[in-house]
Amino acid sequence: MGVKLAAASGGSIELVPTNTASNFTVTVPAKTGTMAMDGPAFSAYANAVQTVSVNTFTKIVFQVEDFDTASAFDNATNYRFLPTVAGYYQVNGLLWLNGTVTTNQGIVALFKNGSIIARLIDSNPSTTLSANGITGFGNSMLIYLNGSTDYIELYGYYNLGTATFSSVTASYTSRFSAAMVRGA
């Protein structure tokens, strides 16, 4: 049993099973503009140690791209995602930090156009890390980007401590990614 593809009126596509005795028809409405499956997407990770200072939101540097379908992620200068297609994007960030410190608040923050729009706070009221201790935080959000001037960046933050943290540099630790899920 197969499926044949036939053009239908109104610019839509109709899928019709080869067995005409059954009534299995799927109609997909016409869509103008860029469909989500054709939209920009990227995934990048940090591969160099970076200090995140106490009581300071620090932009995280992601130098290595796993992929960047539309060259919309700057992995050399600004370390931001600036897609050229308007739509709704699923944005994800993961930050693993190591060091020796006692803190009661760690944050991974998503910034849109230079301002914080989402943050995940460590729910542990007191995290004590020993030498080479590691802790991780993540953030994820669906965000509208206008396709011309809107951009997204990932920041890290700790509010107390006796030392600074350095991001862990393995490809599976500190990561940043986004993908278009729906056009505007």
C-alpha cells in the first residue's frame, strides 16, 4: 500500500492513499512565507574556560557551532543569535560551572536585545562546591524574534561567593541552542 501525492485546488497539497476503497485523505492548508521546518536553527558550546564573576551577569562565550543552518549565530564576536526570519523560537541554555565557593543563588539568564527576559534560579538554598566542584543550571523558553533586529544571548550569575567560577569546557556541558518552531 502506497501513498500518492496530488496537487489540490487552493494551493494546498492532498495526500491520497492508493487504496481508493478507503476514505483516508489528509489535507494540508496552503502556507505563505517560511515554514518552521525551513527556519533558522543553531547549536553551540563553550570550548574555553571563562570566568563568571560573583554578583555580575556575565555573557557566556560559545565558540564552537555544532550547526548553524542560516549563519544566524555569531560564534566569534558577539556570541548571540540574530535570525533573519521572524517567528517563534525555542531557545535553550545550559551552563555548568566549577570552582570553590559557597553560594545561595546561581542563575542562567536569557537576554533579548540586551535585557533579561528569563532566568532559572538554583533552587538549592546553599550550594557548597569543593575544589573542582561542578554545578549546572539550565533555561528554556519560547521567544518571539522579529527577524531583523531581535537577538538572544546567554548569561551566567552567582550572588555570593569567595571565588569566581569558570565554565566547564566539554562539548556536553555549557551549551546554547535555538530553533524556529513557527513563523510569524
